[in-house]
Amino acid sequence: MTRMPCSSYSQPPEPQAGIGLGTILTIYITCIINGFDVSNVANIQPQLYEAFGHIEFLPWIGLSYSLANFATLAFARKIIGVFNIRYVYIISIAVFFVGATLAGVAGNISTVIAGRAIMGIGGSICQN
């Protein structure tokens, strides 16, 4: 058996020093998405009641995001383990923004709830 000289072994790559701009922007966008749900829902409920009525559906506006978020956590974790995390993150932000757009242009309260559920799915993947 022959031994290979130490110089023929490949060295592991050197870690980069500091945090890159992309990492900082990623953390910033994730914080905005997470904070959007917490701060926005309580503030807009009176206006939603004035626009759509149906006070019995108001709790579902907050719950739909949380339920969709928690229901897709395990699925989101699996997706991140299988696919490239960069593309998964970009797609999750796009899904979140599609849900926000749907909720923003909604003509009735059911569409607002559906948009919030889509936001929860995108937020779940983004948070992982």
C-alpha cells in the first residue's frame, strides 16, 4: 500500500470573513415579512368590518395566516432540505407577495382570508 503525500490532499475552502450584503438583505426581508402579520392585522380590522361587514369572519383574518403557516412548517422544512435554499427562499417571498396582493385587492372578506392563507404558506417557507 502506498501513501499519498500530504500536499495532494485537498484543503477545505477558507471561510469568508464577515457577513455579505445578500445575507443582511435576506434577514431584513424575513423580519419584515414576519412583522407584517403581527402589526397589520389588529390595525386594519375596523376598516375591514366597515368595507365588508361580516364581523363573524374577522377572527379568521388573523387565524388564516397562522393556521396556514403552522400547517406547512414540516413541508417547508422538507422543501428546504431537498432543493436549493436560495431559489426556495425567492419563491417563498413571491408566494407571500401573491397572497398579499390577493388580500389587498379583495372584493370580499373570503378573498381576504384566502390571501392571508397564501401569505401564511409563503411566510412558513421563508421563516425556515
